[in-house]
Amino acid sequence: MYKMRTGFGLTRVGIVLFTMTLLVGCSDSEEQASREQQAREAENVAAQEEAASREAQAQREADEQREPLNVRILVSASIGSDRRLLIEGETNLPDEAQVQVIIERELSRVRWRERVDVAQGQFTAGPFGPGSGLPDGGYSVTVELSEATVQPESVQQRIGEEGEYLAGELVTESRHGLGQIATYTTRFMVGSEPRQSRGDAQLLQTP
């Protein structure tokens, strides 16, 4: 009976040792897998940081090479048979740049405005004025490049996220503190009485 108990006891010890071996083996495997997972994650983080560093360096180099854009805007106007004003413009602003064209009657301060996009260095806006046609008198025409924040990404890449690459006498700070904008203003006279004109306003003869 004693021998049988001893054998049974040895068997139990063997089972315990075997179980412990399995547990240690599993623990080692899990630890190895964890180390491998951490190594992979570290490699991924390092790769992402390296890619971000290269991208930032490329952006810095692009910014250093980007030349200021000396803004040019030219405007011509014509009066249609309905006595409304049509505006045509030329500019070196990038394509898809959004500009506002604002017409103001000098006598009454009544305004008309339209937002248009630049295409191949040109833009058109209008016709402006009431259905009955524009009264004779002086009119100011303002073309304003909207803030960079509302411009398409392709335009922002050229003028900067705050218009910092805009340059020239047409460039001013935005009234809303959103960076630089560009503004061009000229004057036209509508009618056939040049004596009404002040300064260098161009006279537009009505049809």
C-alpha cells in the first residue's frame, strides 16, 4: 500500500511539473509575441515620424523657393443696351482664385456685387445695375481677392495660408485679421456728360 501511494504521489508531482512547464512555455511564447508586437509598433512609429520629417522638410524647401506674387489687376467696363455695367478683368492671380467685384454708385452709395473665379488669367462679372439701367453719374469698381481661408487649396499653395506670398501696391491686411488680401479700385462715368467726372474716371458712353 505504501508503494502504491508513493507511486501515486510521484505521478502527481510529474503532472504538476508538466503543467508548470506548459505554463512557462505559454508565458514565454506570449512574452515573445508581445516583444515582437512592440517592435513592430516602434518600427511603424519611426517610419511615420521619418515620413513626416521628410514632408516637413520638403514643405520648408518649397516655401523657401516660392517667390512673392506681385499682384496685377486690370479692369475694363462696358455699358450694354440695357444700360447695365459689364466688367472684364485680367490678372496674374492663380486660376480658381475667388474675387469679389463690387460696383458702387458714388452719388447714392448703392452697391452691387458678384463673386467670380479667375480662369486663364481673366474674369468677367455682371451685368450690374437695376432692371431700368444705371443712372448717369460716377461709379467705382472694386476687385477684391478674398481671404486665403476661403480660397481653394491650389490657390492657397500659391498665395500662402494667410496670403503671405502676396506682394505689391494692391496688397493690404484683411479687415477681419485673416491675413493679406489684394484690392484694386478704379472709376467710370456713365452717361454723356464728361463735366460730371471727377479725377481720371473713364467715360462710358451709353448706347
